[in-house]
Amino acid sequence: MNARANQLLVAGGVACLILGSILSRVVEQGVRVEKIMLTPNTPAIRFVRETPGLHPVVLLAHGATGSKENFFRFGEALAAAGFDCYSVDQAGHGASPQPCSLTNLLLKPQALLGTLRAVDVYIGHSMGGSVGAWNVREAGFRPRLFIGVGAADPLGEDGPPELLLAGFFDEFIRPAFLRARTNATVVISPWSDHALEPFDPLLVRAAVKASCAAVGKPPPAAVTAWRWRLVGLILGMTGAFVLMFRLPELHPRLAQTRKWMVPSILLTTGILTLNSWIGVMPQWRRVPYQLLVFAVIWLMLTGVRRLRLPRWSLAAVTALLAFVCLALRNAYSANFFVLAMLMCTFAVSTVLLVGGGVVGWIAARGGSLRDGDVAMAIFAGYGIGQFIPLSF
């Protein structure tokens, strides 16, 4: 490819990234989104409609290895329907300064009741659903409606009305098991799995309708701003891949930095286009862990290369460990918490190592195997360090 064509491609990639970043910040009209500290140790995102008066309160709790940003879709849609929504970081997750422990997780809803005037609707995904269900059974937590997303823990005989939402491809809860529940309303989406449930339009719409019914409000039309954010994500990632392939070819000196440049482009794009939904913004508290994970992955890649094994073998190992934890969790339910945390950590690590393998392959094109290893370690190290629950 001649230099002029390469320059045009790079310019197009930059334009896509800029436009994608702008569209990724579109929020439904009339909805205000603000980051707050709900308690001294609970970072939260508040979604509220910009109308005067009191609104019914919704508390949203994400799952293991997640963050408060995971419930952006639910919070935005419910705020547009007239609710005051709070999506919180669980202990040890996201920007939470608390260590991840079973005690800190279980006590969170009760601690928040001292700050919120009431909780009309509770929505928990996976671990967040389990934490909320425990508070209903054991601590007298009584919202008007309990919504479990990818979670089906029992609420007890005198629990509130329950809505269970899940994807047909949920890896942990089979649709047949949910449909067998006679004490809850069940909605199954035909196209999402466990990780995609918080972003599924069908499940979001079901939650809005049920929440409105619980407080006697008519449900509004479905929100549409999320489509612009999705377009922004696609444009941004398209621009990122163009830049990862073509930017190092602009100049020999740039080519020498491809092992740093390639993962940096993708991570920067993720921060600009994905942070609203996933929470990938850098956090000083997590930097030491990210550096540690980078070093571990780099050492493992060095060993893998000496054994003449492919990079994807690391992802294969973490996938195997995730399945082992799942099998042990099913066999020994008493160790559910530790095994669930390990299972989710290994599962997320597998996804990020696969993504890191792609980044490493791009960096190694026109470079060296060592360039690819460094690029993979940077990308996967940042991602794993960003999402692993911190226990101290």
C-alpha cells in the first residue's frame, strides 16, 4: 500500500474514533446521569429524570467482576420512566474502596437503606441478585418488587413479588429451571447469555414494565439513546482496528513502538466508547494489580514460547480452571462464595486473554514474537487487573 493511501486510512480511523467517542456519550433526553458517593465507601451512578418531586427509588447491584456501569441500560430506561435509580459498586469491585468479602457484600443493601429513603425496586444481576435475596430472607429487606437478572435465589415464603430475567443462553441458569418456578414471573430473552443480560433490550423493557406496575405508573415508550451508543462503539472499534494495523506503517520509528502502540490504541478506544457500559476508566487503586498481572502474563508467555506452545494456550488454561470451579461449586455449595469469585475471575480472564491474543497477533505483524507478547501482556494485564475483585 502506498503512503498516501495509508495516510487516508489513518485519517479515516481517527475520524471514526472521534465520532464513535461522541456518540458513545449520548444519553436519553430528560435523564440526568451523575457519579456520586452514596455512602463514604459506596461509589454509585445516579440516574434520575429531570422533573421536580420525589420519584420511586430503584437500587441496582451488579454481578461478580462487574461494576456500577454494567446497569447503565437499566438505570437509564427506569429513570426515563420516572424512577430515581442508584447503581452501586459492590465491595471489591469497580471503584469501591472496600475489600471484597462475603460480609461486606451481604451487608451492603442494609447499609444503603440508611442513606436512601426507601427502595421500591431492587434489581440484582447474578451475584447482586444473590446478595439481595439473602437480605430479603435474613435481614427483612422488603422492596415492592425484586428483580433477579441471571439469578434465581429463593426469597422465602413472605418475600416481595419477584421477576426473574435471563437469557436463553445463560451459562449458569437453564430456562427450564426458571420456568419451573411457580412463585415468580419469568421472562427469557432468546438472544443473550449471562454476561449480556444487563444490556438486553427485551429484559430492560420487561424490568421497566414490571417496575411501573409495582408503583402504579404507566410504562413509557422504550428508550432509544442506547442505539446511538452502540453505533458509537462500532465506529470507535472500527477506527481502532484501522489504526492498530495502519498507524505503525506511517513511519519506521512508529513501527518500532508497535508493541506499546497497538494495545494502547485498543485500550484508549475502550475507555472512550465502553466506559458507560462496562467501567474501564483507569483507577489508581488498581494500577499495582494491573502491573502485577502484566508481569505474570509476560513471564507465562516467555515460558509458553520456550515450550513452543501458542499464546492461546493461556486462555485454554484459564477456561479449564473456570470449568473446574463451576464443577466444584455445584458439588460443594458450602464454598459457593470463594468458588464463584474464582470462576468469574477465570472466565473474565479467558475472554481478555483471547482478546489479548488478537492484539498480540496484530502487534507481531511486521514486528517480532516478543512485540506480540508484550502487546498481549499489556492488554490482558490492564483488563484483568481492572475487573478482578480486590480482597484487600
